[in-house]
Amino acid sequence: METVHHVHADERRPSFRLRTHPTTTQSVGQAFHVVSPRALTLRGYAEQIAAWLGQPARLAFLPFDEWKTRGQ
């Protein structure tokens, strides 16, 4: 159920440019978060991909030990 923010490199570039500009000393030691205004969970992302492919999302949560042996 992790939340992800899909942000394209072109959207991040201006933030990094401002942060590293030689005349901008106010950013030294500061933290910056560049995120999408439309965050979604990994489950939501999987459901969107399935919908785009015209398929139902068949998702299940498994304990790690069970999940790692499924593909063997």
C-alpha cells in the first residue's frame, strides 16, 4: 500500500536548478520534496494498468515468505 508520486524528470528539473544555482545560498542545508499532485498507492497503480489493458486487477497480499516461493 505504498504511496507513489509519478514525477517526470522535466517536472523536477526546475526545482534542482533553483536549489543548485550559485547565487541561491538560502537553499544550503534545506530539504526539498518534489511530488505529484496526484499521488496513488501501488495497488491503485496496478489497478490503473490493468484497466488500461482491459483486464481486471487480480491482486492479493501475501506474506513475504509465501510470495518469494510462488515463482519457483
